[in-house]
Amino acid sequence: MSHRIIVTGAAGFIGSNIVRGLNARGITDILAVDNLSQADKFRNLVDLRICDYVDKTEFYEAFAQGRYGDVEAVFHEGACSDTMQHDGRYMMDNNYAASRRLLDTCLQDGTRLLYASSAAVYGASERFVELPEYERPLNVYGYSKLLFDQLVRRRLHGAHTQVAGFRYFNVYGPGEQHKGRMASVAWHHMNQFRDHGRVELFGAYGGYGAGEQMRDFVYVDDVVAVNLWFFDHPRHSGVFNLGSGRAQPFNDIAHAVINALRAQSAQDELPLRQMVDERLLGYVDFPAALRGKYQCFTQAELHALRSVGCDHVFADVARGVRAYVERVAVQPA
């Protein structure tokens, strides 16, 4: 017997991809929750099948009152994800208080909760393990996510339903076009190359050479796959890193984007050095405003994810970026 699924942030980047993943399984009894004051996010919902849409301002109270019937699971992707947002009250209200209310209702009703956390909880840490000693957020966004993870850890003792949180690392892929400056570097590189015929990266900083700062870049299809793995395994709860487990330099993203876009017009692949020599790839001075606030290295440690039996194989940057470029090639940038 199929029960309803709720996806918050359903018009957003990861939320819309989760709806797509559910649709691919034939699941369409999906209540989409979002805030469409930024109206162009509707494009992410156009080709998806949902049963209803509700604004987030109405949702939490109505859900607490049981207005949506028998709900099997909530995929909670809705949040303020702008790490440059300095209104702490707004951030805590959106990312902590709303999530806390959702958790209360899910635990009370026995509804499973699969939710988005963030690698921003690690901030200044040099290791990325789901343990308090490595959790040192650098901004109020990271703190809002950490505070909810801490609450989940406390509430899991004695919980009779699944609660699983995923600390997303640098996610990229289709559906992020509305995010502006918060979109992935892959998205920005695609637009730079289309508009200007070149891509620019930060120069040397933090002991790393030009373009060599490293992040754990994870393709959105892999994020969906892990969410759905937990959906299929309701006995597993906890807070888990969700990255590829493989740090790669920003140069790898630029290299993959340029070659994937060149392939669209039947041009040969080029090595990185040649891209620099031909000025298809350049470097700019590291911005003063980011000094001391920038993670030069992130890499998800996947022991917790693997220990519960999730053995999903993650795409590397070359494969993920190529798939991304191929999927958006038919859409306007």
C-alpha cells in the first residue's frame, strides 16, 4: 500500500531532483512544499508529477495537525542555504525552528524523516567526520544545521521511526540555475565559458597553487541515490556525510566543463596546461573578503555511510560534469 511522500524545498535544487527520483520509481503521491516568492524556481517542477503543492508558511502547522493524512516519509530539503546571509534570526527560524517542529511531528506520528544537513557544520575543521570534535562552523548557516543535527542525535534515543540526516558536500547538477551566486562552480564555469569563452578560478592561496584548492564535489544524482537508499532501508537512522569521499581541485571542474562544452561542438579535448596557455582558463587574485573564511580542502569521510551498508559508487568530477553538461545542453543557460 503506497503512502504519501512530502518533499520540502521541492522546487529547489536537491528537492526537485528527489521528486524526479521518486517519479522514476512510479511514485507520484507527493506533496511539494516550497516558497515560490522567487517565481522562476517553478521551472524545476514543470516536468515532475506531484499530487499537490503547499506554501511553506502554511505547511508546518497543517502537518502538525495531521491535515495531510497518512504520510510515509518527509524528505526535508527546504532551508535558507545562502551562506552569506547575515540575518541570524531569519536563518535560525528557517533552518532550525521549522526543522525542530517537523521533527516533533514526525516522531509523534511515526513518519520517517530524511533531511538535508550540510558539510558547513565542519567549517574550520581539517577532518570531516560525524563527531563533535570536528564540528566547527564558520557562519550562522553552518551553526543552524549543526544545532538541528545535535537535536536529532538527542531525540534518536527512544525514537520509533527513521530519522536520517545527510551532510551534503559540494553538490552540483541540473536544477540549480535559480541559485545565483550560491550555485555550484560547475554551473558558473559553464556560464563563464559560454558567455566569455574562458573560465576564471582563484589563484594561489592557503598553501595551494592556482586552482588547486580542493573540495569534495558530489553529483546530484548520487545525492538522490543515497537518499533513496535510506528510503529503502528504514531501520537506519543517524547523521551521515554525503559526499564522494574524494577531494578534487577546482582545476578538475574547469577542465571537465571546458572539455564537455568543447565536445558539444565537436572540438578535441585539451589538457589543462594547454587550456591555460590558450587563455581558456585563467586565474584571479584570491579575494581579500574571503581570507580566513574559506575552506581550501573538504573531503567527506564515508565510514558511517559504509558501515550501515550503503555501498553506492559516486561519480568523479570528469564523469559527473560530463553528464551535467549533456543534460543542460538542450536547455537555455
